[in-house]
Amino acid sequence: MASAGHLERPTKPGLGVDPIESEVEKTIQYPEELGGELYCESDGSVAAW
């Protein structure tokens, strides 16, 4: 909450936001791991660790 142009200090742990998990799952994609290589489907890149 804001008062006089300042945010109040949090009283409990956390970021102070409650994400909607179903919306987060729609936008975040986890890369698929392929035997030591990391494949990112969104751009087709491969990182060989």
C-alpha cells in the first residue's frame, strides 16, 4: 500500500505479489535438456555445456 508517495514496509516474507500460476505456465517455457546440451525451443538455440 502507498501513502504520501511512499510504499509501506512489508510485514511478512515474500515479494508481496501472488502470481496466477495458470498464466505463468502459459508464458514460461522450460528448455528441454538433450544429453549435455540445452535446447531452447523458442529460438532454436543449443548450448553445449
